[in-house]
Amino acid sequence: MSKIIASAAIRASHSLFRTAEEMLDKAIAEKGKDFVFEFPDTAFYLPLVYAMTAFPVKTLADMKVALEMAREMLHEEPEEKLWKPYLGEALDSGMATLFCEEIILALRYIEGLEPDTDPETGYVYNGFITDTIQRNLGIQLVDGRMPGFAAIIGAAPDDETAVKIVRELQEKNILIFLSGESGGDSVTRQLLRKNVELGWDTYIVPLGTKTEHTLYALDWSIRASLIFGGNKPGDYRAHLKYTKDRVFAFALVLGELDDVKWSTGAGAINMGYPAICDTDVPVIHPTGVCTYEHVEKELDHGKIVQRAFEVRGLKVTVEKPPIPVSYGPAFEGERIRKEDMFIEFGGNRTPAFEWVRTREMEEVEDGKVVLVGTDIEERYRAGGQMPLGIVIDVAGRKMQKDFEAIIERKLHHNINEAQGLWHMGQRDIVWMRISKQAYKEGITLEHIGTIHNTMTHNRFKAIVDKVQVTLYFDEKDVLELQEQARAVYRERDHRLAGLTDESVDTYYSCLLCQSFAPSHVCVISPERLGLCGAYNWLDTKAAFEIDPTGGNQPIKKGEVLDARAGRWAGVDEYLKANSAGAVESLNLYTIMDNPMTSCGCFECIVAIIPEANGVMLVQRGHTGMTPVGMKFSTLAGTVGGGTQNPGFMGIGVNFITSRKFLYADGGIRRIVWMTKNLKERIAEDFKKRCEEEGVPDLLDKIADETVAEDSEKLLEYLTSVGHPALEMDPMF
Amino acid sequence: MDKVTKSASTSAAEIIQWGEAHHLETCFERAEKLKQCPIGETGACCRVCHMGPCRLVGRNAEERAKGVCGASLATVAARNLVRMIAGGTAAHSDHARDMAMTLLAAAEGTAKDFKVTDVRKLYKVADILGIEFEGRPVNDVARDVALKFIEDFGRQTGELNYNKRAPRKTRERWKKWGIAPRGIDREVVEAMHRTSVGVDHEADHLLTQGLRTALADGWGGCMISTDITDILFGTPKPLRAESSFGIFREDEVNLIVHGHEPTLAEIIVDVASSADMIEYAKSRGAKGINLGGMCCTANEVLMRHGIPTAGGFTNQELGIMTGLVDAMTVDVQCIMPAIAKLSEKFHTKVITTSPKAKIPGAVHVEYDEHHARETAEKIVKMAIDNYPNRTSEGSHITRKTPLIAGFSHEYIEYMQGGKWRASFRPLNDAIMAGRIRGVVGLVGCDNPRVQATSIHKYLATELIKNDVLIVSTGCGSAACGTAGYLTPETALENAGPGLREVCEAIGIPPILHLGACVDNSRILTIATAMAHEGGLSDEIGGMPAVGIAPEWMSEKAIAIGTYFAASGVPVIMGGESPVGASREVEKIMTEVWFERFMGALHFEPDPEKILAMTLDYIDKARERLKLRKYEPGKFGAERVLMDMAARRELEKSAAGAAHAGVGGIRESQS
């Protein structure tokens, strides 16, 4: 019964509190109370304590304060008979446990014990999850590629079962966190023994060997509320409502439970995350703290994932081509090393290309895969290398030429999502591998066509009625068709370059992030792509055709209110209606006045440096200091959550080279500082833009972290090189 | 067949028998001897002027009977009821006024024995009243709160401060029908005026003032009293305690606090546990001082300190008859004057303490809040000094039952989610899912005209078996406590399968003791919180909830029943109807009120019928709310599985639709 759970949760909170207190006292004795601590790459201190209480833990002395908050949540165990109520007390104890675990893990970082290492296998766990990873995953969180999160705690009864459960979760696109152990074993070890590839790319993230490490996943999920939800630190009701309503996480507890597992679980229930156990445990069915059951058991491992989805209220629709290997985004990140490779195509080893063509309806035989070449089967069975030309003919009443490139860009994902198939590049620089394992499991060359066929239908069902795939394997054919394809690529690029904001009367919104950032709206124009970098105007146009009620909606520009700043009556009207009242007006081409809001998953941040009369650019993942005196992680905290912050803006990297980049503020001339990494990434296009703007040497005049990380040095540098921003009109 | 005992409590029944054997008269015997006047009982007696009393009886009295002035039966019955409401409202509210004066005196430092104990509650109240509290000295806030409350008593126009705590729709109904109370005293005075000779004669119109006066009781007097008591002495949270006559100790000084007011009792709790007094008690041969309570003063100190209770109203004479009570202090309300006479047969000292209440034969030690401790010390000493006078005379009873009490609104919210997730969501969910069929307030007095406490016990047993969660107050709580029902084990052993699951999840008894009868206000705020939580009714009216006072006798019970009816709760009072003579009045109070307020005031003596009516009200409310039909053992949340598109819509759908309410793809069975 519930009392057993409550008692365990309460007991563990006391013992973890004592552990945390001892460790903290020891750390203070050794390092002094002013010793500064921060988890790697986060702007949120001890994220859970910060979100719940608004108290920023910066030093060991602060940690002591946070620990005292945990003490206040400790309770007595319920009596054997005539007990007093225990649910509220158990939930508080669970939260105390999470506070204590966060402090314990912080102290382990100080001692150099984190990330955790498996003493047996030497495997190094992920440890704390950084803000960067959180933001990197932003778009996956909202587009359905990562609809839910499973924290697996403990160990399956055997290695095969562990793999089976994990594979099922992967196929359902669930991000998996692993922690804790049971009976001396853990799912991490079980997967390692079965050579399952672990890591963010495969959706399997081992956090640590102890139950306490589960806290890293909870720390991560509470930051979603701070970053994407725009909820303020200390507004615990808002955070916990956010996690309950929007973060579809649950725990799968495999093997026997101990007090710490129950108590950590009680903490997670505060956040709306239920636990599904594979042992005969007491259950808590009445709903209300979680959306549905709080604790459930499912002894059948074949049903446990499905049961977990029901308990969490999670719906996952997966479309999978008929192939003999697993399929889904979780398999996209897998690598195929040379020794595991059976055969490869392209990659400068053989000629290869991919090409999507629009055809008339009667020219396409739907579902057909044609293989063209000599001795194809034998050559494939021999392995090694083969040339490969992929021509995909599509037809549909709503198909437009502009959509070819979009369909083509998905070919990468189509192949990569198959387990044991690997894909890189696009067009005529494509590179593909098939693993020995996949070959053994029955992958044939025809399957490449089958995958494209099925997935093109699935992804573009509203615009594509028929798909036929032809695969060419003879070098002569491939080279010949490649030339035709190249002509089309060039033509497309040319057309795209001519696509300007002025040339269209409709922009598109992107509301995908509203599942996480309820008030944020991206306005996507031909010359300004989404801030996540994943959606440009054509993508959104196609997406609207595919799903007219989906996350991308047309915005009629309407009357021009300010051509220079980029303000249109239609855009303002749309925003008022769709930003939950957060945004009244938007200027697309300036950072100074009603700039675009951010959900939180921007590729980089533009921030004004008043003293330099210009702006700086820093990309996600840059961990160094910037001239505005904030690291990316801190800066990001001020930009996200769907609010307009003049002087600060999140953007997609490709926007930097757009003619509309800060158009009203003076354009690229305003850029005074940009990370080296960014400079390298955009160099080619940027130089072109510099020439267009008549400042061919601008890139060299822009400072980076090698010359300045503070504004003083920056100014020195700008003056010494004569940066044009210094001579421009003041930004204010 | 066994002789039916006079009380459903074994201990009480044994003492009654012992008393009968010793020729000691109690209310039970008097109730047997003194039949109710059949004319007055049904509301047909008018004595508001000295042309009468007029009795409006005979064939077709409703149409034909008239008083000397020409008043109809409906007028007379309605007037009588309104006067009862005014009496009850005056009682609670005068108590509340004293609480407000005590808070004011404490804040101003003139009542040095009192202070603000629960600052958080003070801030909550200040916030509701629109009083600035951040960064201000606690006593300044307390003073402003007290003054703001004091305004409520003498306000002539406008509305009570707390009216705004009611759900919007509930208030709209009050506005529409003109029953939003203005000032507490004003409503009572107007009720007395309109019911005096030659003023208001239309039954419906008269009863409307009854509703308004009752609301002044519920959302005024009662709620003010509850909140100030929490501020001064702490908001209750669960604690273990004991009840029944076995709480008296043979070897300790037994001091009983009886009545309704908490202020002096709180100080007595303090004084009785002081080392000096215990030492003094020892010097008189006792091992210590055993403080116990009775009636609602008992509930006040039980809820906050776990002081054991010897039971409710009908136990007061029986307590003395144990021969173990060295002193019994009484303040106001529900104190039988008979105890003074009875105490002469024993060594017990009955001490009246309120400046408002004296009883011939009792010692009077007058209390005022400025000298609380002195008074308390005097009383405790009197009890100690009387200990050596104890004789073996009396019906010594050792039986007692354990209980869990202390369920304030605040704790009930906390227990459903802890500090971080406190809400009423689990309760609303449980009702929606059919785990809990509905909620009943089982409240009110116990009454010697029936087998005392038996109807409470019957209904409590049947209701929890039917998955109905019970909240109780006053002597209803005492009845359930003495019966041993206020334990978490009761849920496991006797509750229906759904209610049992909920009680198990939270760790609660199936009957929650909310406090004294004045704390029925907690039920109002709980119902309001349920309305705000969403998923059920968006006002108090229409909830699957019923109020029952099965053994009521006090005018206060009528005031309480009426304020629940006016707030939207169907109420069933036990016993014969005090307006039974007029079908017209009964119809107004049931059908007409239900149409206007979704509440009603029924009178029904048959316990089985009370049960059937209650379940019918609950099931009909479930039906109106389109909740799943209640079936014992069959329940489950309506499950909505969310894909990404559904999540994007969250913000747009009203009240965050993460909670189901529509659709439903599977049912779970327990």
C-alpha cells in the first residue's frame, strides 16, 4: 500500500540529508564556505533548487542554505497504526531528496567524482546535462522526434530484456536516461555487453551508476520550463504545471526498489512523472498529482513500455518502412565504423547522387523500386563499394517544383533512421554505408528504394500522391544522370537566391515550439529562416501544404507599416492572436525595437554591445566568455521563453548572411564580434555579402575570442583595425 | 428484542443506565417525559405579539387558519424559521465578534496573553481582505485585519468582506435574488424586524431575508471566527487524540472545557501544562492535570493540541455522572443548565466564565481577554483544589477510542500534493473518475430525542460504504470519533473500494474532522476550491455534495443548514420539520431554493430516507455534470493520450485540458 512507499520515501530523505550534510561540512572544512561551484555549462546554478526557490547556489555557503530548505521538508515516518496522512509529507520528502541529491552530485563534481565512471567496465557516464545539449535538442523536442522521455532505473532481469525494452523505446523515439542498479547490475552494463551504441545520438543516455544520478534527468526537464516555458525562477507552481503538462517523462523501474528509489520517485511525482515498475510493488492509482496513475506495476516486459505510455498519457505515432531492421530518429545518430561496414556508396569513393524529380501522374508507378545495372546482386553480396544514383520521381496534384529540394533534404533522414544504415551529405556529395549486421539481418539494395518510397509518402502525404524510386548502380549511368541532376541543382539554387521578402505576399509562422514555449511564434520569411535553423520559408510553405492545420500557418503580410524595420499589419495581427497575448508587434529587420522572440532553441544569439556601437554573435555550445560579460548559457537565459528583449535576439546561423540581417540597424557592418567557429562556418557566404556591401575586409575586422573576451579589449581592437561600426550612427 | 438504549455509544448508554439506577435525571429522561408541543414543533405557533400565542391548526390549515392579525400559516412558519436563523447567526457571529476583538487587543498589545501564532494564515487572510502585509510588522497587519473584520458586523450597505471568496457564479445567484449579505448585525436586526408583528407577511420574501441572514453567518460570522482562531492559535494539521469517557483519569485532576469559545480554553491548555500547576496538583495528591473537552470548545483544542474529547452535546451530564470531573468550565452555547444542579450530586464544580452566560448553582469566574492567564490559573487551581473532594461515587468508564483530527482547509489542500503541488486536483479527479461518489458534510448536534449519535453512526457507516467522502464538524465529529470512525484503518476496513483507494493513497480516515460547528465555514471554502480547481461544477451549486445534520437541535444548525442551501448545497436535516405545518414554506425551501441556488433545506426524520435522498442528490449532480455513472469498484480516469499537436493546443484550451473530462479510451477496474 501507499504507506509503504511514503515510509520509504521519508526514510531516504533523512538519510540523503545526512549524507549531503556530512559531505557539505567536509567540503566547507576543506575548501572554505566561499568556494565557488557551478555545474558544467549551465546558467541555472543548481537548476532544481533555482527553479523551485529562485535561490541561486553559487558557493558552498549557498549550498548550506539550500540544504536547510531541504531540512524543512523532512517529515516523520507514518506510524504503524493510527497513522496521520502521509501523501503530502512523502511528496515533500521526495523534493527534499531531490534537493539533497543535487547537492550531493554538485559535491561529487567538486571532488572530481563526476561524471561517474563504472568501476567494472570503465565506462564514463554523461553526468550533468548541459544547457547546450538542452538547446541543441530543442527542435527534436517539439517536432515529434522526441515526444517523450524514459528514465530507466535499475537492471532488467537479463541482457536480452534490457535490449528489447530499450529498442522498443528507441523505435518510439523516446529519449532514454539510464541510472541506478539492481542486484549489482544495470541497464547500462547490460546494453554495453550487447554492444548497443550509447549516447545522445542513439537516444540512450547513461547518467550514472546510482539512483541519485536520475536527478540529472530531472534537472534537465525542469530547465525546459525555465528555458522554453519562460517561467520565472521561484514560480514553482508554474514549473511543476509545465513539467506535468508538457514534459512527457516517466520512470521505468526495473528490479527491486529501495528507499532511495522510492524517494527519488516521490520527488519526480511532484513534477508529474509517474513510475512504472516491473516488480510486484504497491501501486498508487488515484490521479491528481500526476495526470494519471502515480505508481503502476507491469510484470510483463513485453507490455511495460505500452503501459508506461498510457500511464503518462503519451501518444506516439511512428511510421516505419517495411524493412528487417529497427527504424526511427533514435537510430539516426549511429555510426558505422569501417570494420563494421559491409558496403558503401559515394563519399568520393564511388560516384553517387540523390535527385528528386517532379513527374506527371501517369509517368510514375507508385511504390515501384527499379534497380538498374549489371550483376547487381552479385556485386552487392561481395560488399565493399558500389556507385549509386538515386532518382526519386514524385507526382501529386499539390506537388510544386519548389518542394523537390525539401523532399530531397529528407532523404538523409530516411536512410539514417534505419538501424545499420548510415548517410551523410546530400545531392552529389552523398555518402552511404550499410553495416555488416544490417546485411546479415536481410537489408537488400531494394530496401533503399523501399525506405525512400515509404518515408516520402509518410512525410509528404498531402503533396505527394505517387513515388517511384530508381537506383542506378553502373558507373556510366550514374555519371550521366549526375550531370543532369547538377543542372537542376544549379537552377534551384539560382531560383532560391532570387527569393526575397519583397517577392512574396505571404510569410509563414512556425508554432511547433508552442508545445514547449507557449507564447513564442517564429515568423519565417524568404530572407529570414527560423531561429532553430531547421525551417526556412520553403519548408514552412511545404509544411503548410502537407498539414493545413499544423504548426506552420500562412501569414498574409498585408499593409507595409515600416519597410525599413520590416513591419507589416498582417504580421502584427497574426502575432496578437497567436502569442497568447505576449507579442503585439514585430519588426523583422531590427534588434532594437520589438524584435523577434525566441523559444529557446536558437542556433546563435545576437546581442548589442552599446560601447562598440555594434552587435556580437555567439553560437550555442560556445562555453567561453563574451564581450557583453555573459557566457552563452547566461545570455540564453535572458533571450528565451517567448518574450521580446530589445538588444538581444536568438537567430538561425544562416540569417547572418541574409540581406535582411539587422537591415534597419545597418546590417552586417554592425557585427563587431563573432566566435571563430561561426566565422569559419559562414565564411564563404559572408565574404560574398561583405563585397556586396562594399566592405570586403569586414570579416577580418570583426573580433573573435582570440582577440577579445571583454568590451575593453574589443574596443581597442576595433579602433586599431578601424571597424566601420565605430563610424556609424548610434544604435540608440 | 433488546431494549433500545438511549445512546448509540456504549459508554454513554452505560452511564445513562447507571444514572437511572441512581435516580439521576438527564436530558434523555426529560426528553421522554416532555413531549414536543405538536403545534410549535411544526412551526404553526405564532407568539410574536401578545394578541396570541395563536395556533394555526385544523383542517386545511394552510388555506384556512389565520392568527388574530390574519397571518397565514405560511407567514407564521416562515417567520419562525427566520427567527431561528437569526438566533443561530447571532450566536456564531457574536462569538466571531469576540474573536475579532481579541485579535485587535492582541495586535494592540492590550491582551498580553494572546499573539499571532500563524503568520502565514494572517497573511493569507490579509491578502484576501486587500490589506498590505509585505514588509509590515505582524501586529500592524493583525490590527488592520481585526478592524476590517469588525467592519463586517456594523456595515450598513455594501457587502461582507468575505462574499468575494465565493465562486463568481454563486455570487451572481446571490445578487440576482438579493441575498448577498451586507453587515452581520444588520441582517440579524432586519430579520428580527421583519418577523415582528405586522411587518413582512409573504413567506418567500421573509425566507429571502432568512437566506441573507444565514449567508452573513456562513461567509461572515463563522468564516471570520475560523480564520481568526487559526491566526491566533494556529491552523490545524492532523494529530492523534482520544475520545469518549475513558479519557478521564482516576489519578489526575480532570478539568473539562465545555462550550464553544477557544480563547480561554487555549490559555487553560497552557496553564494546565505548566510545571507550577502540575507541581501544585501533585501537592494535592494528584499525579497530574488531565485536560479534556466537551462539545465545540473540545473540538477547538482537539484540533490544535490533541486535547481529548469526552464527546458532544448529550454527553455533558454524563461526564459529570462519571464522578471523575473535578471542574467543568463552560462558556457559551449548548450548555445545559441542568449540569449545575446535577453537579451538586457530585463533587464537580461547574464554572461559568462568559460575561454573557450565568447558570444558577454554578460558580462564576468571569473571563475577559485582557486577563486571560489570571482567569485560567484561577480555574485550574479550583479544579486542583477540588480533586481531594473526589469520592468513588460515579459511573467510572474506561473505554476510549483513538482518532485523527486536525483537517483544516489548508491541510486538506496540502495533503493532496505537499508543499509544492498542494491543490484539490486529486479530490476532483477522484470524484470525476468515480472513485469518490460524492462528498457529504455530516455535521450538527446530537440529540436525546433519538437514540443519541445513532443516526450519525448509521449514515457515516453507509455513506463511506457507498464511496462517499465525509467531512464532519461539531458534535457530528464527536459522534464519529467516539464510535471509532475517525481512524485511517476505518477506510481500509469499511470504506467502499474507490474511497478506500483514495484514503490509502493519502493516508486519511474516510471521515475528516474539520473542527467545531463554527468551522463549517471550512466546508464553504473547500467547496469553493473544488469549484475553482475545475472538472466539476464551476460554482458550489451543482457539486455532488450534500449537507446533513441528522440530529440537529440548535438554532445554529438551522442557520448553518440555510447558509449551505443559499450557497448551493442541498441540506437534509433530521427530525420533524419545524415548518412542517406549511407545505408552501417547505416547497419554497426545497424546490424554489433549488431552482434559484441549487441548494435546498429538507427535514427528514427517517435515516434510511436521508441516505436515499443523499445518494440521489449526489448521483443526479454527477449526471448533470456528465461525470461517469457511479458504479462501486469500477472507476478510472478518462484517458486522453497527447500527441505533439495536442500539446501545442494546451495554452488555448481553457483551464489546461491536461485533465481529462472528455473521451476516454479505457477503464481500469480495481
